[in-house]
Amino acid sequence: MKYVKTFLCYAFYAAPLFANAASIPTQFVQTAPIPILFVQSILDFIASLFLFGSVIYLLYAGYLFFIAEGDPKKIDTAKNNLRWSIIGIGVGLLAYVLPQVIKTFLDSSGLVR
């Protein structure tokens, strides 16, 4: 019974939020054409795979530092792997941010409506 009261309490407090969200007029919502949305979803998927691979590569670089045991050649290899993994993370994040920056720039310049 305690959980039912808690659920009803949360539902009571959240109900105005859902009612307000339902009243947003839909005529002002702009959607992109379907091919653009398809390409954007593919690019987002590729960027997420790129970021995932870069994080795995970062973990591998940390592992190489761990097993280097003071050997300068192994430490240099680990440093190079760390450098490239950080560059990969930066490129992956840029892949998410850059399309939004371009879209904002084009919208503000009046070239695309």
C-alpha cells in the first residue's frame, strides 16, 4: 500500500506537467524532410560508434601504461595511443556538435528556412 500511495503522489504532482506538454500547438513545430532525418540518424549512429571505439582505445592506452613497467618504448607507445584516443574523442564530439552549429548559422543568416 505504501508504494501505491507514493505512485499516486508522484502522479498527482506530475499531472500538470503532462497537461501543459499536451497543449503545445503543433502548427509551429518544424520538422525536417525524411531524407535529412535519415542521414542525420545514420551520422549520429556512426559518431556514437566512433566515440565508443575511442573510449575503448583510451582504456587500452591506460592498460598499456599499467603494463609498461618503466620501459621507455612501451611508455611512448602508450602515450601515442592516449594522444590518438583523445583526438578520436574530440572528433566524435565534433561530429555531434558541428551539424547543429552549421544549422544554427544557416538559420540565422536566412539562407535556409
